[in-house]
Amino acid sequence: MTNKLLVTKHPSDLETDDSSIGCSVFSKLSMEESISSINKPIFITKKDLIAERYSVFELKTSKILKPNDYLFLSVFTSFFCFLPLGIIALYFSIKSAKAYQTYDNMNSLYYSKMSLRMNLFAMMVGFIMFLGSIFIFMTVFLKVIEEFNQHLDQVS
């Protein structure tokens, strides 16, 4: 398990005019350390919090809600929309589920978003290809009807 930085107060709860944050930040915990051996709190600035993006707070024992892996949508887009992009979306769906099982919540969320993006892109490509095939079918069909009518005019 990776080291986590525990913050006692969320950055959005802090006053905007204060340059020094009154929240205490515990030093990094390794797997060997326990809650009872936490070092004393240190103070950091709001700029550091924003720069390092400490907006996601995790504890070793806390469980974050599972992000949607879009597995069913990935299978659907693989079969009915555009197979290559559907397979890529399926790959990201499986990676999202595996990342969640290993408590890698940030990567799980990233893979979930990538799966959704690939699914949407596959549906757009599939829809465009569907409209293109209808357009081609209609032009060929109208050309055949026109040639048939010319053939009937020549025969009669």
C-alpha cells in the first residue's frame, strides 16, 4: 500500500483570505506505522494544498464508492457500434474493476472515465458509419432505379 497524507480539514472549508491554513496535516503513514504512532501535526499553506491536489482524502480503512466500470456498455458498443473502439473500452472497463479491487481508487476512476469516453466515441463512430451506409445504400438504390427506368424506356 502506498503512503497516504491525512488532512483533518477539507480545503473548501477554509477561509480564502488566510495564507496559512489552520488545519493540521499528519505526516505520511507507512504500512508499518499505526495510528498511535502518528507524528505531531504540521501546518502547510493553502497554496500547497491546491498545488498537490489533496482534495481526495483516504484512510487505510475507508472505502470509496466504486466508480461505474461501464462493462455492459462496452460489450454493447463492441457488438453493435464499432468493434475496435468497443474492445478498447472493454479493456478500460476491466482495468477499472481490477484497480478498484486493489484499492487503487484514483486509477479506478481514471479507467472508468476512459471507458466511458471510448464507449461514447465508439457509439459516435458507429452512428456515423450507420448514416453513411444508409446514404450509400440510398444513392445506389436510386441509381439502380434510374437505370431500370432508362432500360424500360429503351424497350418500349
